[in-house]
Amino acid sequence: MTWSPADLADAVEAGLRERARADDLEQAVYGFDALDELGLHPVIHGAFRAAGYGVWPEQRYPDDSLKTKKSEGQRCDVVLTHDNLPLREPGLRGTLFDSIPAVDPEEAYWLEIKSVAQFETTGPFRRYSAELFSPVAQDIRKLWSDSLIMHSGLLLVLLTANRETAEHDILVWHRRCVDTGFPVSSPALRGFRITERIGNGWCAAAVFGVRGV
């Protein structure tokens, strides 16, 4: 089966829209844009599950899976599979402990997630630009350098005052990655208005293919 960054972006948009509607119905003091990055992960996981994907958070990168201790090695934010199938551990492939049916790492989609909000509950986020441009490059390197990963991408969720800011910053981020030599495709970009509570009035979700697109 093939993987489409556009389909993944559609799933994230649908899930975040649903969460925004729930925040409005609840008349929540703070919306989902007030969540930190890890707090937003369960919302995104739920969006992928609702779209029919298997969702496997915090999986060790395949090249690190042969390390003795389970706690060793770098981990990917979430791995997606088709048909809700589990992810096969490379070290168990072909052994008596192999889980069948399962999806090999080469067939799954490895996704790193980055979320940055222009405004926090305490006011403007002063490290907005630094958070947007610095740590993300590390995630791209991890995805690209693993020898078994064939399909991967980066999900960037931006919460900004308006649509213009989000789309401008996403395109600038992509241009900077390309100029630096990172193998990142053009984004599958989605966005919608959210109720402004702390300064953020727009949610943008962009999926950038890193390999296998």
C-alpha cells in the first residue's frame, strides 16, 4: 500500500477540527492550542485512529531496535500502519516470536510531530521562531539516516494569530530546509479558524514527506 502525505494531513485536520468544536461546545477557558506538544499528541493519535490507521506511539527507530535494552535508542513520535495492524520488530522477524500478521518497518509510515504556538496562556511565545526552526532539523536527520525506514514525514502544527502568519512561516521553514539540503518535500497543508482565546486564531497542519513520497 502507498502512503500519501495529503491523506495524513486530511486526517489531522479532521481530528483537530473536531477537537476545536468540542472546545467550543464545552465553552472551555482554554482550547487545544494551549496544550504543549506532548499534550497535543493524544489528540493527533485519535485523529489518525478515527481515519482508520494503526497508531503506534514512541517506537524505537529500526536501526536501534537490536539494542539489548528496550530503553536504549532513539524513538519516533508515532508510527502508522494500514488496517490497524501491529508493527513488527525487526529483531523478531522470522523467529518463533514473530507477530503475524504485522507490518514491517519498511512498510509503515514513521512520523515525527512538531507543534508550536505563537501565543501561550501567559502571552506571546518569545521562543516561537527558535522552536520552529531549530529542533525540527534533528527529527529530519533521524528519519533520513535510518537504513530500514522507507516512508516517513514530519507533521508541523502551527497555532498562530492568523492564516497569513501560519502559511508564511510554514513556507519559510520549508525553503530553509531545502536550502540547507534536507530532503523534505513540499507540504500537504491544511488549516482552519479556531476560537481566539489566548491570541491564536488559526490552526495549520502541514505534513512534509521526508522519504518514500
